[in-house]
Amino acid sequence: MASAILASLFHPSEVLALVQYKLAPKANYDYSSNKTRERLYYFLNMTSRSFSAVIQELDEELKDPICLFYLILRGLDTIEDDMTIDLDIKLPHLKTFHELIYQKGWNFTKNGPNEKDRQLLVEFDVVIDGFLQLKPAYQSIIADITKRMGQGMAQYATAGIHVNTIADYDEYCHYVAGLVGLGLSELFSACDFESPTVAKRKDLSNSMGLFLQKTNIIRDYLEDLRDNRRFWPKEIWGKYADNFEDFIKPENKENALRCLNHMVYNALGHMKDCLEYLGMIKNASCFKFCAIPQVMAVATLNMVHTNYSIFTHENIKIRKGETVWLIKESYNIDNVAAIFRMYARQINNKSNPLDPHFIDIGILCGEIEQVCVNKYPGSTAELKRLQAGVMAGTSGTVLTAAAVVAGAVALRNTFA
Ligand SMILES: *[C@@H]1O[C@H](CO)[C@@H](O)[C@H](O)[C@H]1NC(C)=O
Ligand SMILES: *[C@@H]1O[C@H](CO)[C@@H](O)[C@H](O)[C@H]1NC(C)=O
Ligand SMILES: *[C@@H]1O[C@H](CO)[C@@H](O)[C@H](O)[C@H]1NC(C)=O
Ligand SMILES: *[C@@H]1O[C@H](CO)[C@@H](O)[C@H](O)[C@H]1NC(C)=O
Ligand SMILES: *[C@@H]1O[C@H](CO)[C@@H](O)[C@H](O)[C@H]1NC(C)=O
Ligand SMILES: *[C@@H]1O[C@H](CO)[C@@H](O)[C@H](O)[C@H]1NC(C)=O
């Protein structure tokens, strides 16, 4: 559940672009001189190749803490997710996981044989060794988030996940994604790369996580439905259908699109917060680490808006070329604000005046535009440059088949 956010920060196809663009040389890191470190990064790469790629973007000081933050949440998630574990074993582990990570030598062997990340927990003593070598300030941040996430998971494991109201939806997304945002912000401030304000603005950190999670939840309608997971709040979908699965029926197409755009409208509501958050991030490496998933989410939201294919196709994703382009362009706030404006304009432009949220979406897009003009005036020139590039096809330099093939080769060489 927790790893849902971390793992789906990037679509597998986007890893290719990450590797091609920034991370290819560094992805060949060699940690063999230190057995603990080697094993930790082996597990990181095993559990999430995409996260393992983005982590290479970070400065040394933050790599280990964020790697361990990920592995610990992943361990917690692997216990939560395994339906072969009885609740009377599962619940106490979820509730005390933040204490177990301080117990040298602790491991967990009760996962079923088919649990794909079983080995991580079998060798969890390695994660604990790494964790205990972190600075105490980082340890307490990680333990605190682990505690809160474990409590959330225990609650959902007992009562089930019932997303009825929009408040339930926000709460669920807070547990699985907002808390990760909070923890990352605290780590950024604790290592002094960023001002203490970054950690203090918990509302903005939470929005960063919610925006990513909600975009994924919208995109993954069909996949989640197949696996009998329902994260769209009934308060929204209930306005457009009697049953959540009715949207796949062709005769409900019109209502399906209305519902979809209502969901998009709800997610768009976080974009101003994300822009404000990214405006606070000064360190170039932290900035890229935070900004890349956000611009992917904005591009994805634009793709799903008014797009019936989310009800007919699983695994929809932005084009590889677009991904490469986004990663390359997300290096400072003016740039990212320009990207946000570009997609907000596209969303607004695609809106149908007959859609019940036509005006609401228009207002939000206008507000995003306004925030950028006021706070990031440099984004106006960037926007012109981006649009000129898109129209003149200069972005075609990264969109060519050759570039994509080169990326695929780089990916294969790195990960094969
Ligand atoms: C080995 O790696 C761990 C985790 O990255 C680190 O805490 C520890 O200081 C390293 N040990 C040595 C001897 O460098
Ligand atoms: C797991 O922990 C148990 C009990 O502490 C220990 O006997 C066992 O060797 C550990 N397993 C591994 C793979 O470290
Ligand atoms: C991030 O901040 C740290 C600490 O101030 C500094 O050492 C590092 O060079 C910065 N990295 C970048 C890429 O700005
Ligand atoms: C709708 O989604 C599909 C599947 O990802 C995509 O190929 C198509 O370009 C999208 N349509 C629009 C108008 O964005
Ligand atoms: C708005 O949509 C029209 C077609 O519906 C298209 O021709 C135009 O280029 C779009 N403008 C922007 C800014 O996307
Ligand atoms: C990451 O894992 C893949 C297999 O899943 C492996 O081929 C590759 O060598 C690993 N990369 C690193 C840097 O450990």
C-alpha cells in the first residue's frame, strides 16, 4: 500500500527516460567496498528500479537516509500486503514496526513464499544495520513516519478501505502518499539542504503526495477495478452511476467522462500547493528529485482529462518522448511553472462547456496561471520557449525514434 506511491512515482516506461537522461552514468555505482551498503542498494534496486534510479540524483548526504526510508516503508508494506499473514500476527507488526527497526538482528520470515519482496524482510537485519548508522535526527524522522503509516495500515487492515467521502479519499491518500511527502521534507530540512520552512509546511508536503497519488488512482481505474480495489470516492462517482463498475459500459460513456473530469478537477486542486512547495526548494538535486514526479503527474493528468481510454485500456501512459522531454526540462522553478502552465492550458482548452465541471476547471487553471505569473514571472519566457519548441518540433530532437532506441539500449545495458 505504501509502496504504491513510491513504486508508481514512475511508470516503468519512464525509467528508461530517467536512465537515458540524467542517471545513466551514475547508475553504474559500485558499493562493493561496503557489504551493508551493497546489500541495501541491491534491495532498493530489486524492490523499485525506478526509485533506485532517481535516488542517484540526490547528494550523498541524503542517499542513504532516503534509501532506508524507502526500504523500511517497503518492508512495512510487504507485511501489510500479504494476505497469507493472519491479522493477529499482522496487526502487532504494523503497529510496532517503528520499534522493530531499532532491534539489531530482527528479521521476519512469516511472509508467504509467493510474496515477491519476501527476501527483504528475511534479511531485514541489514536494513536495521543501515538505519542504526544514520544520524539520530534522520532516524527519528523515519521512525515517526513509519509509526504513523503503520497505524494507518492497521486501521485499514482491520476495517477495510472504504473511500466514501472526499474526506476519506484525502485521508487514504495522506496515509499512503502524504506521509511520504512529510518525511522527505523533514529530511531535506534536517540535513540543512533546505530551510526549516520546508518541513514546517506540512500542508504543502501533503499536497505533493496527494497530487501524485490521486493522479495514479485516476489513471489506474481499470487495473484497480480488476483487482477489486476502489479508491475513487463514492461522494464523486455516486453522482454519475449506481455502481462503480458501470463506467465501463459503453452506454454510460457520457457519465463516465463527467465523473472522470470531476476526479481530475479534484486532483487539479493540489497543483497550486505543489507549485508553492517547489518554489521553496533551493537545492538543485532536491529540486529535481521532487519536481520530476510532479511534472509527470501533470502530464498524466492532462492525458487522462476527457479521455475515455482510461475506462477501456489498462496501463496507459504518457509517451516516452514526452517523458524524456519533461525530465530534461524540469531543472528550475521557472521551467516547472511553465510546464504546469502549458498543461493547465491544454486541460482548459480540451474542456467541454457541457461538462458539469467546465467552469470549476477553468477557474483552477486560471488560478494556476495567476500564481505562476505573480510568483514565478520568469515562467512566461520559459513557456514561450517551450511552446515554440513544441510547435517548431525542436523538442523533436528528443522525441525521435533514435533517442528512444538509444534510451532502450542504455536501459538494457544498465539493468540487464
Ligand atoms: C557502510 O555503509 C553503511 C550504509 O550506507 C554506512 O552507514 C557505513 O558507515 C558504511 N561503513 C563504512 C565502513 O564505510
Ligand atoms: C533471523 O532471526 C533469527 C532470530 O533472531 C535468526 O536465528 C536467523 O538467523 C535470522 N535469519 C537471518 C537470515 O538472518
Ligand atoms: C545541496 O546542498 C548541499 C548542502 O548545502 C550542497 O553541499 C550541495 O552541493 C547542494 N547540491 C546541489 C546540487 O545544489
Ligand atoms: C488518451 O489516452 C490514450 C492512451 O494513453 C492516448 O494514447 C491518447 O493520446 C489520449 N488522448 C488524448 C486526447 O490525450
Ligand atoms: C486548443 O484546441 C484547438 C483544437 O481544439 C487547437 O487547435 C489549439 O491549438 C489548442 N490550443 C492550445 C493552446 O492548446
Ligand atoms: C538492478 O536489478 C537488475 C535486475 O533486476 C540487475 O540486472 C541490475 O544489474 C541491477 N542494477 C544495479 C545497479 O544493481
